[in-house]
Amino acid sequence: MKLGDQKASSNVEDRRGISVGGGLGVGSVVIAVIAYFLGFDPGAVLNMAEQVVPQRESREAPKGAPADEMGQFVSKVLGSTESVWGKILQRSNSQYRAPTLVLYDGQVRSACGMSQAAMGPFYCSGDEKLYIDLSFFRDLKTRFSAPGDFAQAYVIAHEVGHHVQKISGTFQRMETARGRASQSEQNQISVRMELQADCYAGVWGHHAGIMNQLESGDVAEALNAATAIGDDRLQKQAQGRVVPESFTHGSSEQRVRWFKRGMASGLPKDCDTFSAGSP
Ligand SMILES: [Zn+2]
């Protein structure tokens, strides 16, 4: 990526090196490990993991773009998503309410409960913050063989995609629908949510291209990452077999296809994963 001219977002909270106190019960650690293999956004899991003694954080987290290289990178990517979604929402006469990105290491407390780095990056709709432990980017490169700065940016843009779902009311509708659904229906709703977030990441990528922020090979990096974190690929790695009914994020093919769709047009309306018969 070429982010030299991109202004870093100040909507960043740097909780790296800040201990949260308390601890997760054994049961929730097991759940967390399972959630990791299922993918991102362990929202439902987090609710189950509320077995923690609340404690105050040891000190206030600094706000604003961190000065280190990775901190600058994520702040600039976040800044780029703010410009893009700001412009898109302006066209329909609404204002973009930007989310906050929280950097942490080890474990973190959010409005969604306690979570651990092993769960991967996630968005918490309760506090409208994205949570990223930068060790995930190392995993992306080594464990999932998906290197590259645009692969990392795609992960951030995907979480921002969930925030767009929150402010557009999709999150709310999904929660309502999930309340009366069976487990396999819930999983299907979750897959549609995730694929839409992938498509929104593509929408951002389209506009990042227009802003001259992409380099050759960038799109291939994102597609490679989307392939690497498809449910079928992760399940095969974790348990040697694939159980499509248990998918919560979509197959590699689906993730790639929806990212490409957003990337091609740059239009959020092309990201309707809910009306498509089979997404
Ligand atoms: Zn997601």
C-alpha cells in the first residue's frame, strides 16, 4: 500500500502494555480456542465468557495514533476507511460516525466482555470499537501464509465493515432474527453478516484504489488472506474435515467472491448478502 499522504486517524486507543487484571475461567479459555478456529468476531462466545472478576485497568490508555510503525500503519488504514465511508454516507445525506480502534496485547476488556488475542480481531457493537492484537498480523503471515500490508488492511476494513452494519441497522436486525432461529439458521445469518463485511472491505479497497493507495499485488494479498481464513480451510486445518452447517464466516470461495464484488463496484448496495438465495 502507499499510505504516505494518508492522514492517520486519531480514533485509536493504545492499550498495549496495559494489564487488565482479573482472568478468564478455564471454561472460557477452551471456548476462546474454539472460537479462534471459527474465525473472527467471537461476539456470541464473549457473552458466554463472562466469568471474570471486574477490575479497573491499571492506567489510562493513550488516545491518538501511536508513533511506532505498526501503530502508524493501522491508524492510517483506519483514516482511509474514515474518508471512504464518510464520502459514501455523505452521498446519502448521512454522517459517518467513526469507530475507535483499540490496540492491545494478550487480553482486553470490551463492552462485549473479556477476550484474548487468540480469538483474533473483532468488532464489539456495544462500544463501537474494533479490537486488534497485532500478533494476529504475524499469525496471518506465518500460520495462515497470508503476508502483506494489504492483507492486514483487509482485516481492519472487514471489522470496519461490521461497524457500517451497526450504524446502518443491519446488526440490530440480525440480532432480532437470531433470537428466534435454530443453531444452523444462526450460523447462516452469521455467514451472511461476515460476507457482507468482506464485501464492505472490498468497497473500501475500491476507493483506496481511486485514492491511489494501492500497489500492484495488493489485491492478490487480500484475496489470499480471504482464502486463508475461509471456514472450510480453517476447519480442514483444525480438524481434518469440513462441516458446512457449522460455518460462521463463509467458505474461502464465498469470502473471495464477496470481497471482489465490493472491490469491483465500490458500491455498498452490491453487498446485499441477505437477499441472495445462497450467498
Ligand atoms: Zn467479521
